[in-house]
Amino acid sequence: MEQKEQWGSRSGFILAAVGSAIGLGNIWRYPYVVYENGGGAFLLPYLIALFTAAIPILLMEYAIGHKKRGSAPLSYKRLSDRFEWIGWWQVLVSFVIITYYMVIIGWAASYTYFSMGTQWGDDTQSFFLSQYLNVGEDFWSFGGIQWQILIPVILVWALVYWVLHRGVNRGIELASKILMPLLIVLLIIFTIRAITLPGAMDGLDVLFTPDFSKMLNTDVWFAAYGQVFFSLSLGAGIMITYSSYLKKKSDLANSGMIAGLANSGFEFLAAIAVFGALGFLAVQQNVAVTEVVSSGPMLAFVVFPNIINAFPSLNSLFGVLFFGTLVFAGFTSAVSLLEPGISAFKEKMNISRKAAVNWICGLGLLVSIAYTTRSGLSLLDIVDNFVNKFGILFSALVAMILIGWVGKQLNPLRDHINSVSDIQVGKWWIVMLKFISPLILSYILISGTISEINEPYGDGGYPISALSIFGYGLVIALIIGAFLLQMKKWPPIQSSDEKERHKHGA
Ligand code: PHE
């Protein structure tokens, strides 16, 4: 039995946690989500989601991993034998996310290269959709692997694999220590350049002009919770896994606050940079800012190349800077999305870390090939939508209910946090996790499901068969898969009780 791995220092853990949180979600998702959901007024649901749900759940996940010292399934099992499946569910959610997340990083890597000499030309939309992705007409024909996508994707997989193979301390921690400071410097450079461009202020105006009428719309709240959870990497077993590698005496409350605020600060700055740049583009093209805003893949890969084209000077350099930032931000998140699966697999199958890394990365690479076909973009969009809403948010809700009501574990977990932390977590924490958040989340999920059924995702752009299989079908398959994994027996060392395990050198 290998010794349980550990972070070298608390700052290493915080950097890894921040590295997981700061990712593609902060750069291409957050700015658009803010714009789409009421601009400045979005700050209200965002902050409510952050303080009533996300930060309390972040601390809960830290506490579970740190107290129970295992992967997500093992930690949940040690809370109660009936809870193991929820850990597997979250592991499966993070596995599904990584299979497409890696493909987006692959696109960003390609675009870092295309930036040199702005190879995307003037028509950036047809370059992205027709030339690079080679999007097909019919979803179900898939139309073969696109090598220009698969090759960079394999490259990124290889690098991530290498980091994970080196282990928690010499791999994940080291990569986060190098990439996080670099990322912050890159973002600051980019933000300064963006807000000093002509027209930048018009962009910020659009971003921050509050539309309070949207606050009554449940979709806006759904978006806020979805954004905050995705951005902080919650409900995916990651924080449980990462905190299980902490030394016994490690401050949890303080680390959670730092990670939460660093992540929000980063996305706030990213939104300013992105909207400053959009304001500039609108002025160049003589149109309203609202006409150039776009979301997700389109914002980064169609609109941004346009912005780079319009830059007064150093176009290639800023292109490399922007897409390089996306690659670096995505990289440490990708590493974190794989770690829950690796640690869970290692414990349950009783194999070495390296063998688990081989299995999980190998499997992940195989699945991600599906997104490099001509239907890749649609597939990615569907899976992303469903897994976020009904994977992350739903699994977090179920976890809160099981822990707060069924297992009655909130008090012991709070005692645990307080026994190691400087800042003491008050009763409010329990109130949030037991009453407020489950209520709000249940309401949002129920009304969100109803509106999803009434208006199928994608405005009719996707066949219902695709939504049923890769949307609802996948969500259900993950839950069934979680129960099946729970049924498999544990190797003797892991099922022995906790004190027993500590004697073995954990
Ligand atoms: N938080 C990361 C991002 O914002 C990625 C991530 C999402 C990680 C969901 C885990 C779970 O891009």
C-alpha cells in the first residue's frame, strides 16, 4: 500500500484549489452569462449564490475530504455506508466534463498557433465553423475524426497525463505554482490593453448597466447558481479529493475564503477585459456592442479573433497572449477534473496511482475523440448544458440533503472545520446548508426542468433524439453508474475503519 499523498504546503493546496476554480468558465462563460442575465443586476443573484450556497458547500467539501481522508466515494462512504454512490456520481460528472473540456483546450492550443500571423483571416466565423471544426449538416452522421482537432487534443492530453503521473506534490502542486502567478500576470496585461482601447468604456457600460426586470426570472437564478458552482469546481468531487491530501492540521475556513474570493476576483477582471475589448470591436465595426456579444465557443473563437484582427498593433502577440491564457487557465482545471477519478479508482481497485492515471487518462482520451468529429461542437454544447445543470447542481443538492437531513453530519463537520481553522464558522453555515440553499436550489431545479421540457435546449437546433440521449439519457446513466460502482466490494484495507487506516501510515 502506498502512503497517502500530501501537498507540500498549505499555499500549494490553495494554489491548486484556485487553479481548479479558475478555468475556461471564468474567461468565456462568466462575461457572457453576466451580460445575458441582467448585466450589473446579475451581481445580486451571483453574490447570493456565492455566499448562501457556493462558499458553504466549498467548506463542506473541504471538511468531508479533510476529515475522512479519502477520494469522494470513500469519504462519503465513511460518512455513511449509504452515501458512497453520491461520491461516484460526482466522480462521473467530473469525468464527463473532462472529456469535452480537454477538446476546448485543444482548440485554444490550435488558436494560439493560428494567432501567429492571424491565420484565421477576415471571416473568423467561417474559419472556425467550416475550416477548423468542419461542422457537418446532420448531427447523427458525425462524419469522421477531424485530425486538425484531434492532434492538438492528444498533445494537451499528453501534457496533462505527464503532470498527473508525477503525482500530487511534484505534479499538480508544482504546475499550479508555476501557472497561477503567470496566469494572473497575463490577465492583468490583457485587461490593461483592453480597457485602454478606444470604445472600451461603451463595452463596460453594456456589461454593467443593470436590468432589474430580469431579477424575477428564475432562469437568471439558475444561471447564477450554475455559473458559481461550475466556476468554483463544486459538486464534482474535486474539492473533497484535494482536501484529502492536506496535512491533518490545516486551516480550512481561511483557505476556502481565499479560494472563493480569488476565483470571483479573476472572473470579474476577465469580464472587464472581455467587455472592454467588445466595446472596441463595436466601435471599429460601427455597430452596437449588443451586436458583437456572443457566448461560449463563439465568443472565444469567432469574436476574439475578430478583435485581434482589429488591434492597432502587435496583433499576433495579443492573439498568442489571449489564447495562451485560455490554455493555461484550462490546464490546471483539467488536471483537477481528472484527479477525483484517479484517486477513487486507485482506492477501489487497489492499484497504484500510476496505473490509475493510465486507466483514467486513456479512457478519457478515447471518449474525447467523439468531440473531434464533425458533430463535436453540437455534442459538446448539449453535454455541457445538461451536465452542468443536472449533474453539478443536482448532485450538490442531493449531497446537502443527505448530509444535513439523513446523515445529520453538519454539526460534526462544522466542529471539524472549527477545530483546525482560525476563523470560526458560525451557526449560519448550518442554516445555509440545511435550509436556505436546498430550498432555493430545489426551486430552481424544478422550474428549470419544466422550462427545459417546454423549450428544448438549443432553440430547435438539435434533434430531440440527441437531447434525449446525450442530455437526459446521460444524466440518468451517471446516476445508475454511480449505484453500480457502489455495489462493487472494497479491497480490505479501505473498508477497515478509519483509525485502523491511520495506523497504516495515512
Ligand atoms: N472551474 C473550472 C472552470 O471554471 C472548471 C471546472 C468546472 C472544474 C466544473 C470542475 C467542475 O472552468
